[in-house]
Amino acid sequence: MNTRSIARHALLIASILLTACRAATAQAAPPAEPAPQAATARSTEAIPMTSRVAAASRERWETRPQWQRGFSELDTQGTLVLLDTRQHRWLASDARRAFEGFLPASTFKIPMSLIALETGIAQDETAAFTWDGKKRSLSAWNQDQTLASAYQVSAVWVFQHLARQVGQTTVQQFLYDFRYGNAIAGPVGDSFWLDGHLRISAVGQIEFLRRLHDRALPLSDRTYDIARKVMLRDQGPGWKIFAKTGWAADTTPAIGWFVGWVEQDKDPRPVYFALNMNMSRSDLARQREEIVKRTLRELSVLE
């Protein structure tokens, strides 16, 4: 073998040895860092299964068709929805109607009171409103009012006055902030909750009321404190009801409401309720509240 052949042979052996060394080094090296997506997936898997199951099981929905007897016995139709935050469950007599939107009628006096207080149009629950002398259908409306009395007797003219004073644009923005129903403050700025395009479901009423109770709306603590005074409707041994009725007469059929929540001294977690029903007769007015209270007593919320 000549000198040139020996050199080529040596180079070939050196190349083979270098390739073998590189392969051995690659096998011994630690694995590369996982991509960010893989790291995220691994961190999700690290959440204990029990925690994920517990979170998914909260606020389950239960349909209680037996509660429909309260409506059928009155020869009408409606739904009653409750959110029991103590037991993390929603209860509804008619699940389909629970999500159907209706005019809020006088239940809109809840958000309108908040708006009037927050904007300073009404200073507090004693804010005075002078009767304009026009005779209206209910005698309790035909006199001077305060914010609290107008809320209790559902004096429409006071809240129409408040809506005009606040202004339609500002009211509209509050409805967006509140995420109230379909949030349409129109077409007429002082009657849209009575005969306009605003709609809200029983479930939507409760979701709004929960944000109100939990002080999750963009409002001052002062507004929340005064609103509780205005909204207090009834109380008994160890419990209070904060609520509002409503009757949308300019629809077919007319729709009645009773919405609010119950607080117990022994358990601060509220039970929310929202009832709506077809109002074919005037004698059904008092039944709205009675159906709700009867159901609350059955659940030992009222004692």
C-alpha cells in the first residue's frame, strides 16, 4: 500500500470514529425543554381530579314539574325559578320558560332605583317627588312620593320621571354595565320596560339580583346600602325578603312577576327567586307572592 492509500484509509477510519462519538453523545444528552404548549397541558393535568369534579358539580339544574301545580290550579301558566346558593342548585318548575324573555314591567324599578341613586338624581330613599295632580289608576299613586314609597306602591310616574332626568343614553350604559336582560333601553326612553323592546328571563332576573346582592355591579357602597332599605319587602323571625312585583299589562297575555331574594339570620347565603306568570285575571295579582312564599316554606327557607 502506497503512502496516498494509507492516508485515505486513515481519514476513513477517523470519520467513522467521529460519527460514532456524535451518536453516543446525542443518546447521553438530556431531553430538550418541552414546548410551551406541552408545559401548559402538563400543568392542567396537575389539577387534582377531585377539585375539577367539585367545580363542575356546583349549581346544578333541577326541574321540579310538581311546582307547576301552583299555576295550573289557578288556570294559568308560568314558571318559578330558585337559586339556592346554600346547596349550589337551581330549581325550576318549567325549565323552558325559565329562559324565555319578557318585559320586566315594574321589576325594572330595581335597576332604575340603583341608577337614580348612583347618578345622584335621587339622594337617598327619602328623596321627595311632588305629585303632578294627574289622577292615575291606583289611588296610592295620586300623592307625593319618596323613592322608597314609590318603589313599594310601584308608582310608575315617579320612575318615568327618574328615567327622563337620568337620560336615555346614561340609562342604556347602565343596562350594559348591569348586563340586564337584552339591555335594550328603547325605543322610548321613559317606558321601554313597560311597552318597549327590553326583555329579561326569570334566569336573567336571578343572575342580575345575584350581582346586586354580591355588590358585583359598578356601584358605590352607599348606593348598595340605600338600595337594601328601598327593596326590603317583608320580614319575619330570622328572615328578610328583598323583592319587587311587576305586571306588564300591554302584552298578550299580560305578564306578572315577583323577583327577589331571602336572607336568613342563621345562614347569610341567599336564596334567589323569580316567578313570572300569565295574568289573565286581576285576582291573580296576590297569587304571585303567595306561590313563591309557599314554595319557600316547603324548602324551609321561610319558617
